Amino acid sequence: MRVTIKGQVTIPVDLRQIHNITPNSDVDFINTNEGILIKKSKNTRDDLSTRLNEIRGIIEKKTTTKALMNLTRGGG
């Protein structure tokens, strides 16, 4: 894998899927004796983003606020 002039690399799609790294996910770079370790951050904003992406498009336009709140809180 090659690093771009801006210092960017692409995380392979299979690793992004395994570790649930989605657009706007935060990652941490950790310096180790063996090199650089990249880990997905434990970030509540990312957890909310993931949950909202899971329910995006399944809510009908004429949904009540109560039904929407149940969906976002995992109540189905």
C-alpha cells in the first residue's frame, strides 16, 4: 500500500467491514515497537451515527414521534 503525498492510505474494504469502520468513523493511531497500530475509536458520536445509518430509509413519512423514538431507542 502506498502513502499519498498528503499522508493518506486506504483501509481495505474487508478490514473496514470487519471492524465496522464507516465514513466519518474516528480512528486512533498508536505508536508501537512494531510500527503504527490503527484502531477504531470508542466514540459515542460514531455509535449514534452507526445507529442512524441502520434505520435510515425505513421510516415512513407519516410516522409518529412516539414510533420514531421507539425505533431510535431500539424498541422496534
